[in-house]
Amino acid sequence: MLISKAYAQAVELSGDVPAALPEAPSATEAFIWNMGLVALLVFMFYVLLIRPQQKRIKEHTVMLQGLKKGDKVVTAGGLIGTIAKIKDGDDEVQVDLGGGMTVSVLRSLLQAHAPSKAAKPANDSKKDDKNKETKK
């Protein structure tokens, strides 16, 4: 494959045992192999890029539909606030940022529910138990 035909022919002529050159694939075989590789690339593109993005969009849409007044949210700009006013079918949501500041945010720019400060990670209770034992 990496040996040029001219070199292969020279080796064939000079050697005692003639070397057999592989036949070139026919045009239809080459076309089928090329289309197979293109199909494989399209499949990989779909599996690695398109499908995860569709899943992410679907999850975001479900999250947006489930929002209600009083939910803590994070905006696309990184602001954390509580939903003060929300209407079904309306694109704008009123978000209370605290300190009497309320902003109007497009519903699609709400990124996620904000983590609540009251919730602790599951493994913190073990650390707290060890700290209590050592203090005794």
C-alpha cells in the first residue's frame, strides 16, 4: 500500500519469485466503501452531537414549564433570584433578586433551579458526626 507501483514492478522483475500486485478495487467497490464511511461519520455526528443537544433542550423545556411562583432560579447572566410573577403563555417572568429589586427576565433565559442553601450534601453528616465525637 505504501510502496509505489514502479518500485513494486522493479522488485518483481529483479527477484526470482514474482510478487503479486493487489488488484485495484472496482469503481463500485470504492464508491460503496466511501459511502459507508460517510454514513458512519453521519451516524457518529448524530450520536455524539445532535442527540445530546436535543436531550438537553428537552430537559430545559420541561424545567421551564414546571416553574412556579417562589422557585429559586439562576438566569443566563448568573443572577440568582426568586420568581415573583409568572404567567402561562407569557415570555416574561418577574424575578425578585432581593433588596426590593425585581427584574423582568425572558423565560428562555432562565438556566436552572438555584441550589437551596438548606440542603446539605449526603456525605456531610458523617463529617459532622466525627466532629461531634471528637469534641466530646
